Amino acid sequence: MSFNTVFFYSQVGADSFDFKPVFSYIKDYLSEKDILFGNLETVLAGDTKNYSGYPYFNSPNELAEALKYAGFDFLFTANNHANDRGFNGVKRTIDVLRKINIVPLGTTIPGDSIENYNLFVRKGLRFGVLSYTYGTNYYEFDLYPEKYVNQIDTLKIKSDIEKLKNRNADLVIVYFHFGTEYDKRVDSYQKKNNRKNC
């Protein structure tokens, strides 16, 4: 389903949206879990940045509210669309998600650190979650997105894993956003980086 199809289906006013019906058929299934992760492959940069689909995404806040309604606890925000509206889009996305108690993973703002935001406890299990992307779309005003969007860097990833282990994580989950678009086969880049980080 395209962005435009979902966008116009969810529009209930000139500048208001309700995405909850999009999830109505799967909400009960998604709710049957202890923890629910998802990949947020858009930003919530606000209506002053214009809502849009491919190739540079920006979605209304109501999308995040619908994801919370559907049961998502964590959203991976390190992906190729994370920088579609630059640092301000990254920061606003993090702010919107945190306000509704969804944990964003893979993007940071000044003052964030792995020590503060990547170790969790559920039902007695201490688990760490890390998220990285192969890269991001170009944004003319923010030329160094690696400062706030986690990029796949094997040395950094190993360091981040060790930090979580040193904080007595029982389990460390590492999410990679990579692969050849529209191809279900594992490519050589994926194989190489999985071996390096095991």
C-alpha cells in the first residue's frame, strides 16, 4: 500500500488524521506479546515540513499514536529514511515517540547515550537493543547524519555490545537496516557484517 493511499484513507479533516483503522484488523494479534518492535521508515517532522511519501518521507504525529494503539513498544529509527528532513526531523521524531512512551532506537540527540537509553527490563529479563543502518538519504543541510543516526560500523557496534554486557544485559538484540532493495536474497554486504559482529 502506497503512502498516498494510506495518507488519504486516514485523513479525517483538512489537517487531521486517524491511522488507527489501518491497524484494526491486526491490533489483537500484535497485542499478544510481551514486547513489540517495529521499523519506523519515516520521520515525524511536523506539518511545516510538508507530509510526503517516496523518496523523502514525512508523516503526521497521528501515525505514531496509531502505532502505540496497535501495541508497539519500540521503533527502530535508524534506516535510510531517518535523515529525510535532517537533524530537526530526527529530533522531532524522537520527541514525539518518547511523549507517547514508544522507545526510539538508533537515532540520538545531544545528551543521549547508550548508557541511558538502550537497556531495558521486562519480566525480569535485562536486555539491550541496538539499531544501525547502512546509510541514509542525502539531506542538503545535514551532511553528517552519522552524528545522530547510527551507521553500521563494526568497531562501534562491538563497543556498544560490550557496554551493554558490562551493564549485565542478559541478552543483546542488534537490528541492522540493510540489504538490496526489493531483493529477498542475502547479499555479500549483509553476510560480511553479520560475521564481523557475531
